[in-house]
Amino acid sequence: MADFKFTSREKEEVYRLIILLNGSLQFIVLRLEEMAKAKILSPKYLKEMRELTEKVKTEMGALLEPKAK
């Protein structure tokens, strides 16, 4: 996990938080999709927000990846 020094209990908490964050981001995307279907949001905006949420997920995952030594 990068250069972080976590105990196994702390790692468990970090992963729990990441799972919650990912679930929250998915929920946001679902609500944005509903708004796009109702023509409140443009398809372009929806696409941008989907890409942004994927970027957040990817960057959070990369943050926790072990760094090569």
C-alpha cells in the first residue's frame, strides 16, 4: 500500500472506506443517469461525470497500490 505503514486492522478500515466510497460514487452516477433520462442533464455532462467518477476510483486504487522498490 504505497509508502503507508498500516496495521492489518488499519488496512481493513482503509479498504472498507474505499468500498463505501465506490458505492457512493456508483449511487451518484445512478442518480445522474436518472436526471439525464428526465432531460435535466445533457448526455455530454453525464458522460463527463461518469468519467470523473471513474478517475476518482482509479486514483484511489492507485494510491493504495504497493510502490515498486
